Amino acid sequence: MSSGPVIGVDAGGTKLLAGVVDEDLTVGHSVRRLWSGGDRAEVLDTMVEAVSEARAGSGARAVGFGIPALLDFDAGVSISSVHLPLADLAFRDLMTERLGVPVYVDNDANLAALAEQRVGAARGASNVVLLTLGTGIGSGIVLDGHLFRGASGAGAEIGHMTIDHHGPPCQGNCPGRGCLEVMASGTAIAREGTDAGRRHPESALGRLVAQRGVVTGEEVAELALTGDDAACSVMAAAGRSLGAGLASVVNIFEPEVIVIGGGAAAAGDLLLDPAREVVAQRALRPSRDTVRIVPAALGEEAGMVGAGLFALADGRI
Ligand SMILES: [Zn+2]
């Protein structure tokens, strides 16, 4: 393995974080950019410009990218992306040429899972599943200390596990119905929160919906934490759907730890306790008794730290 710091980049659906990641995994100078809904050229230019700024004077020898895309991992090609215009793009080769240093690319949630397993909420565990509840549901699976990516790199999409096969159509380019993502993502919580606010105009949630028309998943989580009954009910329903999905995850992988992150996870136990209850009721012994379902520890730095870890290992992880 080479030595020296690297740049870790988390290019999420709404923002980009790029930072210097040292060999001891401390994050040095970092920069942040918000996407303004630009086309592919603008998104790539923003990535190059942000990495160049983070890298200036750091001596960074490689760049790791986590991007919200399904990948051909060995080829470094982005096959499809719901949240950024990166479909059918030879991302690694293009970025290697533009940045002039070795570039490694993986799915953003895979790298967040790696970070939580190595230095975050699941530190010390070898079998870990991470779900981030955001616009969609990102997920990563670490088995025996290694990322599980599937045959080509497009696997580990737990957000698209069917929870209700007669359920509503999934979002983006997923042809499924009743996927976990439709039931428990930040988008789903926002949708249900907006409905609940209209049904309960006297609640704090109802007043916010009346004022603004819609609410976000984070706002529903925040109101739940203040004790608003309508918001608590929405979080509990999402938690039960999440638990139904996690019961299958527990049965299939027998993880030691399941880490839940993303903005809507700020509701903490108001979301996780209903999920834990459903897992306890529906998953098999002994896995249901040993699994720990915990909130993420690294916050928004998880993807950046994971991308740094990945680049530090020269993409072999
Ligand atoms: Zn789906």
C-alpha cells in the first residue's frame, strides 16, 4: 500500500463533501458544494473544482469517490443514477484523466457502511448492514469485514426490497412496487407527514403543513422529538415498515449491527424502537436476539471518511 493522505469525496444527491483524509482517518481541510440541478458537465466540473480546492497543498496521492449510482465496479463505470446525471459514464477513467492522480469509485452508501463499520457505530463488528433514509434509501453490506457488492457492483440495494408487493410504485427508475424505499425513506416520511398534517390540523405538524403546504422527513423527525403526536405516529409507522424490511435483512445476513442513518433517522428511538419491535416479533432466533439496531455515528462525514478509507487502500477493500 502507498503512503500519504488522500481525498475522500461524498457526492450525494443534493450536496458534495470533499476532504483530505489522513492515514489515521482524521479529516483535514474539507469543502462543500450544493448542486444546483445542473447537467452532467456542470456536475463533473463542480466535482473537479471541489476536489482541486480540497487537495491544494495537501500532497494527496489519490481520490476516492462515493457516488449515488449503480456501478460496474471493476470497470469504474456508472451505469445508472437516480439522483445525479451520471448514467453510462466511465467515471473513474474520466476523473483520473481530469485530476491526474489515481481515482477509485464506489457507491456512496457502500462507503458510508464501510466507514461506520471501521470507525463508527458498528466499530468492532465484522457483519454490518447500513441503511441511510434520505431521498431514497441507500444501503451497504459489510460481510466478514469486506464490502459485499454483488456480481458487478450493483448489488446491496436493500431499499428496493419488496415490503408490499401490491404496494405503490417505487420512485426513480425502479420498476418495483412497495419497495422499502417507498415506505420508510425520507421522501416517504415527508409524504406521510404531509398527509397526517392535513388530517390533524390542530397538531404542530398540521400547523406546519398549513403554513408551507409540505414538510420534509427531517421536519417530521424534529417535530416528533418535540412530542407532537401526529409526527410521532408517522415516525412509528415508518419504523414498523423499516422493521419489516430489517427482519428479512436479519434472517438473510445475521448481521451483528444494523446502522440507520440519514436525516429522518434524527428521530432516534421514535423510529428505531418500532423497527426493533417488529424485528423481535418477525425475525428468526437466534439472529433477532443478537442483532443491534443503532443510529449512525459519523453523521454527514460517513461517506467522505469511507471514500478516504477506500482510496487509502488503493481501491482494494
Ligand atoms: Zn424500488
